[in-house]
Amino acid sequence: MKSIYKFSVLIFVLICGAWVEGYTQTGTLKGKIIDSKTQEAIIGANVVIDGTTTGASTDLDGNFNIKAIPAGTYNVVISFLSYKTKKMEGILIESGKISVLNTDIEEDVENLGEVVIVSERETGSEISVIEELKQAEQVAVGVSSEQIAKTQDKDASQVIKRIPGVTIVDERFVMVRGLSERYNAVLLNGVLTPSSEVDVKAFSFNIIPSNTIDRMFIYKSGAPELPGEFAGGIIKIFTKNIPDENFTSLSISSSYRLGTTGHNMQMYQGSSTDFLGFDNGTRQLPNNFPSLLTNVSNAQRAEASRTLSNNWTLSPQQALPDLSLNFSMGRRFKWGNTRVANLTAVTYSNSRQIANIERFRYQVFDPSIQRSPQIFRFNDYMSEQTVRIGIMHNWTFSVNAKTKIEFRNLFNQTGIKEGVFRTGSEAVNNFDVQNYALRYESRSIYTGQVAGQHELKDGKSNLDWTLGFSFTNRREPDYRRYRTQTPSGSGNDFRVSLPPGASLFDNARFFSNLNETVFTGALNYESRIRFRGSDDNPIKLRAGFYVERKDRDFTARWMALGIANISTFDNSLTSPSIQQMFDPQNINAVTGFSLQEGTLPRDRYTASNTLVAAYLGAFMPLSDKLNIAFGLRIEHNIQLLNSADQGGTPININNTITSPLPSINISYNLNERMLLRGAYCLSINRPEFRELAPFLYYDFNFETNIIGNPRLKTPSIQNADLRWEFYPREGELISFGVFYKRFENPIEMRTIITGGNAQQFDFINAIAAQNFGAEVEIRQGFLESGSKFIRDLTFTFNASWIQSSVDLGAAAVVQDRNRPMMNQSPFIVNTGLFYNNRESKFQATILYNV
């Protein structure tokens, strides 16, 4: 930790020195270009220092900004299609100062034919993203497609790790400012994404290929136009929609994974379509399988047992190198007077991972022996193969300069095949164990959106709308678990554990299926009003609404092979080999084995969530330096869930709550390059369906049971931020911020005391919690260096220090009442050095993350 600190201080000092040196040598030229006749802004005019390639193009307001110009006197050339080129002579650039050039250009009537000028805002470059962060009204951080290309990250799960204050677990559980995935909202092109998990609120970031991302932002303070359910951050992912030019790209790559490739995985025979990310039905229950085994005769139950595959063993398979294929295509053309663009991307990956995991569990501390007695010690040899297919297909129709319609589609298919071989000992039962798990999970996610953007009232107001639909299916077909045991140190053969009835972990077969559909609609309106006679920093008035309807259906079923009739059972059938023991000829209702149904009424639920939100907001430039954005968002939410308890008593949940959510963001410009931000907002955090449902899930890997709590309440969070930002040169940034959050009734997991090895958790509302910390970010270029090699380098660094505490209250039994919040990391560090030689197209990257 000390070495990291020293390294960070050294880098900070060196970079600050580079900035100081740069400012003593260069200046900035900025200004505005307008039409000499209409006095309207010229969009896309080229402003270039004569005799050089240094220059800039004017933005939507006609403004330009050329930075890092060596001190001196220059001629400036202004040009634009269908306008006369204009040269401004004797423009003085002074060290460390800003020179202003406001002028007009004259239309070239003599040479003017039929010309149509269409501007497209560049959004994915590093410069444009940093400019967008600078102009943002909230506390925000982001990453551009330009920077993504430098890191060579493959998908959004790798990209998001480069953003300050962000960590990601298992490629889908995002933590922002040390807060777990439940406190973070994810929007894809402005629409909330569906969750890909049964148990938690999570989005599979790995389904979005990095080459389809235009930019990614995380808003860490609230605003009326943003969702009110967050505490860590609101993650906005924007995919590309208009290619710069027609292109077709195909790439195939392979990689060697240290500790996996060439090693033996412990895996089992699956289906013939596993390589495509889904099961072809091999693992599914047969169509004629009884709906409930307890409702059929013993003979029928035995017959049904024989219809399932007798595939219980893991066998060694050599791990091949990872494989990745990427195809992308972009097209742009005209359809009548409408400009049309299409972007298609297809990705395929097949990766393998071997992990050796040690797991320990202890009883509560025993004062008499001054230690915590051990419950078990396990060593897991986990082998996992993951196949992903992703398809993105987007269309953009630019009807005219003021109207754009988009049709976006994203589909992902993921299949995860897993084998676990566990060895170790159970001290409580005095057994040595060899346990096994054979698991497969498939996820299918489709998200479709139709969106429109419209410019109204001569560019003084904007209207945008989105209609969305998403579908998620998640299956766990035939998740098999079984245990073999022998007395510790005996040297005897391991014997299959035979349960007296249905079991979740002895010869168990578990099936689950989840379907979820989401319909969304959003409308946003913004009007800009001139303030103090200028269009540069207008008053902005905003209003809009968001509606969402989510429906989920979840079913689980589990059963276990055991002795069919204890009084007539043939003991000679027991064998060290589970394959031999459960051979179909040994499945019968009298002397052999049979499936025992364990499914309970609580193992299924249906749920729905209806959210209606509306907001009003405003941005007010109180002076040249002081800006304030404020507003109120009201969210009315109806959450319904229908299930039953273990005995079949119906459980019907109706959580209806209306939440007024105020927010305010204040920024003060200390000078042209430096500003201060302060923010406050009130937000909420609704329980997830899985947290409310009484369903109990057994996790073999962690040897835990997880059960929901129908009595959960909706927590509220107060959020405060303060941040200093410095923009030394175009595309560069340094920032430092602090934050504080206060939670009322936060939802936390609690340990429940039960018998046996399996630890049980449920969800409760703690009394209160707090979260606070500090963040720093640096993005530095070296354009002022005399060395071409140094000029091609870019340095990034960000770090976060985070502390939290939660008070569980009287619900804390055999655990600390006060502890850090779930999954909170005390610090995060990301740094990278990028080399990019545009002439040779050679790139090199050094990255560090902890």
C-alpha cells in the first residue's frame, strides 16, 4: 500500500510539473463564427492556424477553441463550404492567456450551387467526452470509445473498471463508491436495463462488445431527469449509431490463459449445442415427466426416474485456448431525402477458466478454548466454460437536420458450464469428503428500442422519446449435486451419501426457469431561453415522464435420488461408483432407488412492478461563474408479488409507494479551466423480487442457503457531493472529490443460525448506514514535449478511498451489529500508460488495477 502511495505522489508531482511548463509556453484561441448576413452560428466551420495543421471546427453554437498554441503572432484562416474563405492576420497568442476571435464570414453567392449541409456531433472521442463532462450539470465521470480502443478491452465489463470509483465482480456485479450492485442503475441508450440474475439486481456488462460502445458515463449525483433509484451511481451506456464511413471488419483471436490453458478441467458431457450458449433439451425434464412426483404411485415415480440421464461423473478434459470472433459492419446511404445508417456487430467467445479455491467455515468464538472451532475445510477444483454470442443491430434515420429516428436491437446468449470437484473434511461430523457439482446456466436477453430526437422552435427546444421492450430468460437445467464421505483418516472408500428423503445437496437434481418482460416509455422536453441577451449560457427548463411495466414468472423444482423403500432395500446395490449405483436397472420402487420430490409451494412466484415517474427541472446561470440546476422528480411505484410459504399459505405482497425526490447541483467556475461542483439529492432503493420472495436457494459453491423476506421496506438515501475539476488542456483532466451518503432502512444480508454445515442468509432492513470517501482522477497528454515518442503517450490515473458502516440493530445475532456495508472495498486504484502512433497504427498499453 505504501509503494502505491509513493508511486501516486511521484506521478502527481511529475504531471503537475508538466502542466506548469506547458502553460508558460502556450496560449489558447477561442471565439465564435457567424453568418455575416443572418448573424446565425456557423456549424462545422474550419478555423486553422495558417501554415500549420493546428485548428478546430465550430460546434453547434458556432464556437471554437484551439488550445496549446505556442506563444507568437499568427494568421488564422476560416473556411466553410459555400462561404468565402477569410484570413485574419496578426492574431497575438500570449503565454498562459486566452485570445478571443469573434468574426463573421460571407456566403459565396457566385460559386454557390445546390448545397445541403448536415452536421453530426462527434461524441466518442476523448476530447468530446471530457468536454461533455465539463459541461455536465451533475458530478460525473466517463470514458470514450477512443480511450476504449487504447485499452483493447473486449467488452463493457472490462471498460467500466477504468472509471474512477468503480469495481466489477464476475463481469456483471458493478460496485460504485463501494456500494454493491443493488445501489446502481444501468441505462442502455437512456432506458433501464433488465436484470440478468435471479437473486440480485445485476446487468451482464459482458454482453456489450467494446467496439460497439460510443461512450459510457457514470453520474454520481442526482437530477430530476435521471432515475431516482440509486445511491452509488447511474451508469449510462451509449452504443454507436452512425459510422464515420462504410466499413466491414472481421477478426479472429485466441488467447492463452495462465493456469488454465493446457491444464485438465474436470468437466462432464453436455448437449450438442453447448458451443452455441444454450442447451438443446438434453438437460430438461422430459415432456411426459409428472408435474409432481408426490401425486403418482411408487412404480410411476420409479419409471419417471429412469427417464433422466444417469450422468453424474466429472472427467478430465484438456482446456483449449480461448477463442474470440468479431464481425462488424457499418453502412450509410440515402433513402430519398432521408439519410440512413446501419451498424451491425456479431461477437462470439468461448473461454475456459480453472480455479483452485479454499473454503473454510468456523463456529462462533469459544472462550473456553480461545478460538473458533472449525466446521469444515474444503478445497474446490472449479472448471468453467463460458460461451457468449452477442448481436447488435442498430438503424438510424436522419429525416432532416432536426429529426432523427433510431431503432436499436441488442441480443445476447450466454451459456455457462461448470464442474466442481470438492475435497476436504467436515470437522463437526468427523468425515473426509469428496463432493461434486455439475451445473449449466443459460441466459437469453433481448432489448429493443425505438427512439426519436426532434429540434423545435428554431433550435431553442428539444423533444426526445423512447419506446422499449426487453425479454430475459434464465435457466438452470438439471443442476446435479452429490456428496461422498468416509470417516476421517480411515482410508476407506468414499461412499455416496443417501438421504432419507428429498435433499438439495445429496444426489439432488435442481431445475429453474425465469421469464421476464419489460415495457418502457419515456418523453423528455427541454426549452432554452436567452439569458442576459446571450445564447452562450441560456436558462434551461425541463419536463418529462418515464413509465415501466415489468412482469416476472419464476419456477424452481428439485428432487433427489434415494432409497425407494427402506424396509425392502437391497443393500448390495450401494457402490463407491455413483454411475453404477444409479444404473437404470437399480431404479425401482421395491429394492432399489427412486426420485424423491422436494419441491415446495414457495419454490415459485409471479411478480410485477409498475413505475410511473414525472419530473420538472431547471438550469439557471445566476452569473458568469455561478450555475445552478435543480428540480423535483416524483416516482409512484406499485410492486406486487404472489407466492406461498413452505406449508402452502399464500403470500401476497403489495408495496405501493410514492416518492418525491428533490435534487440540486451547483457549479462555480473559478476560471476558464477550473470549477467547483456541489450536489445534494434524495434517492431510494426498492427491494428486488428475489429479496421479497420466500424461495430458498441452495448455493453449492458457497455452501449457503439464501431465502427472501416478504416484510422488506423501501430504503431512502441522502447524497451529498463536493468536487474540484481542472481542465488544463483539451482532452486533459484532473479532479478531486469527496462524498457522503446517509441510508435509512438499508437492505442488508443477515446470517441465520441453522443446524448443519450450510449457512443461511436472509434480507433485512438495517436501522441505518453511512458511506463516505474521496476520489481523484488524472488524464494527461504530453503534446508539449519535444519528443515525438512522448507526444504519442497518454497517462491515466484514478483512485478512490471509501469507508462505510451499517447498524443491523437487534437483528444482529452471532454477528457484529456494526460492520462495513456488504461487499464494500476500502480502496480502488486504476492507472494506465497508453502509446498510440497514428502513422504506423502501432499501439501499446500498460494497465494496473487493484
